Amino acid sequence: MITSTIEQGVAVAISDVEQLAHAVDALPEQSPLRAFVADFLQAVTRGAGVALVEQDKELTPNDVAKLLNVSHPHVMKMIRVGALKSHQTGAHNRVLYSDFVDFAKRRSGASKYVAETIAAAQSGSAPALSDEALDQL
């Protein structure tokens, strides 16, 4: 369940940002909440989309699709092939937050590895990806 989102490009009033920034400044330096809200403010100021997800909640495939910026059918395919762990709640799929984070990290790592390998292959400094290496991704 996504608790709250601010879509990318949504205008946020500068006065709201300034008011929240003052509240952040009042928090102790070592406060994890201070760091969290400061990161949130930086993202909102840049115009980035921001989603707040409670870690103990289960995500629907639609939630996962929104967080990854992919389609619902793509998420369902990842569930069907076993790349994204899920479980059934009645007739509906649910994804634990921890399984979502694991999938997102693996997806990001695989994307980075493929991009680096392609760049290295184009420069002639590395061999192309083997079928075995692709299967591991």
C-alpha cells in the first residue's frame, strides 16, 4: 500500500517547502527523521516524484508498477516468471515490501551491469555478454 505520493512535476508551493525546511532545522542533527525529511525536500524541490511506503505493508502489483514506473502487465510478468516474489491473498497478488526492495536492487544492479558491459564491449575492452551471464541477470 502506497501511503502517499507526489507525482513528478507537481508544483509544490515554495512557502510549504520553506515552512517544512524550518521544521527540519528544529530537529536534532542526528535525528533520522531530519535526514529523511531533508531528502524528501530535496526531491520535491527538484520536481522529482516521491512516494512514501510503509515498510510493514504489502504492495499490490499496481503499487509496484507505480514505484518502478512500469506497466501493471510488466509487473505481473515478473511475478509469473518468478523474478518478483509475491503471494496470493484470495485471488489477488501481494508483494512484501522487503521483496520489492530486493527486486528493485537486483533490477538496478542488472541494468548497471548490462550498461557497463555494453560500453566496455563497444570500446573493445571486454567480451560481449554470454548467454549464461544474461541468464544470471
